[in-house]
Amino acid sequence: MKRTKRLQKLLAISIFSISLLFVSCKSTSEPTKKIESELIMKINAVQEQVMAQGNISKEEEQALLSLCSIILHDDGLANFSPDKRMILKDVDIAPIYNGCEELSKKETLKCFKNKVSTFIKREFNLSVSKDLNLSESKQVDAFFIIDENGSLTGMKVRNSEVTIQAEILRVLRKIPVMKPAIHNGQSVSVLCSIIVEYGNEIEIKVVYIPERPEN
């Protein structure tokens, strides 16, 4: 009963937070409004179902907590103007991760990729993917921006299990501030991409982006 009440409260907070976020958007298109309305309806339906059945499974609880973790943060890719970011492969000097100082341009990029990959593999909670009991590994694309101050923002994870999305975003938010990318002698925001392969193990690749992802 205590767990059910806690989840009901968490769902209520999530719905309230989503509502505030939607109200703050002054220039929302009609198709987007429709999607937002459908999302709120679905969350309301889940809340009603939880209240009706009185208990939920461990998997359902984790999915709800993951959903709340995703929507209670306002640091998605759609909140960062595409006119103010470059692509990793196009900048003169890649972001400089701690420990990658005083290297050549080529080695700086290589070091950046290795450091980011190592950090994500170390911080990712492997039990999240193991709990899915996958018969084979799966891959998901994730994007993030390192802004002109070296902070990570503008995150997006492509379609995958909600628990995986939440875990990738949780880890990305922990990546430390670094020296920003440089282009034409100035600090710039840079769009990066990773491929996360998950199952019983985690593999990470930091890749170039052939084209800009849709917001």
C-alpha cells in the first residue's frame, strides 16, 4: 500500500510537471499539441489503473519511475537551437575531456571518444539491461550537446525501452564539465552521438553524425 501511494504521488507530480512545461511553450505547433495531449491522457490512464488495481509489479514500478526520471528534466535536444550547434566532425578542436590536454587535434578527438565511452560503461547500471532478459543484444542511438561552456545538455535517446532511456540519460547527466570545442578560434556548442549496445554487457561507440537528428 505504501508503495502504491508513493507511485500515485510520483505520477501526480509528473503530470503537474509536464503541464507546467507545456504551458511555458508559447509557440507550440498543432501536431505537437496533439502529441502532448495524448501523452497526458496516457499518463492519467496509467495513474487510474494503478489506483484501481491497488498494486503493481516490480517491472511496472521501475518503468513508471524511469518515465518520471525522463520527463522531470528539461534538458532535451529539442530545447537547444540547431542554429547554435555544430557537429563533432566539423569543429577544429573537439571538446577536451580531463586528461586529454596538450594533444594533437587528432589525438584530442580520439581521447574524447575514449573518455566518454569509458565513463558511460563504468557508470551504466548493468542490472537495468539484464532485467530485460533479452535473448540478444540491442542497440540505441543517443545524442547530446557539449555547449560553449563545456557542459553537457540537449540530450535525446532514440526509441528503446523506457528503463534504458532513463538510465542512459542519468549517466549522460553525470558526465563532468570539460573544455568546450573550438572552431575558428572560438568556443562553440557541438552535437555528439553515441551508439549504446546493451544486453548482458554494455558497449559504447562515440560516432560522427551523418546528418542532424530530428528534434
